[in-house]
Amino acid sequence: MVRTQIYLTKHQREELAAISKAAGKKQSELIREAVDRLINCSMHSRREAVLREAAGIWKKRKDLPDFNSARAEWDRK
């Protein structure tokens, strides 16, 4: 692990201490869990954004063969 120093507001620090005591976990563990949740949420959002951006990128291309025609040729025996 890498040591990192952060600044919290007084309210954040008090609430974190209360949650830590109630959960029986160290404050640093709770902070790591919260950071992991943020990272997972962000990764999911970025993945969705990339997929939305990529959707239909070939839609207006004229240099590609017609998919239905190409697919019909595959079915011929």
C-alpha cells in the first residue's frame, strides 16, 4: 500500500469516526472501501460512455459492403 494524506472537514472526520466505531473497522479501511466504490462506479460510467460513443460509428459509411447481402451469401449452400 501507498501512504496518502487527505484533508477532511470536521464534520467528515466526526462522521467517519462514528461509522468506524459502529462498524468495528479502521477509518483507513472505510476510506479505502469508499475509494474502491468510487473507482468501480467511475469505470462503469466510462465504459458506458465509450459504448454510447461507439454506437453507430459505421452507420453512415458507404465503403462497406451491405451486411444483409454478405450474410445472405453465407447462408447459400
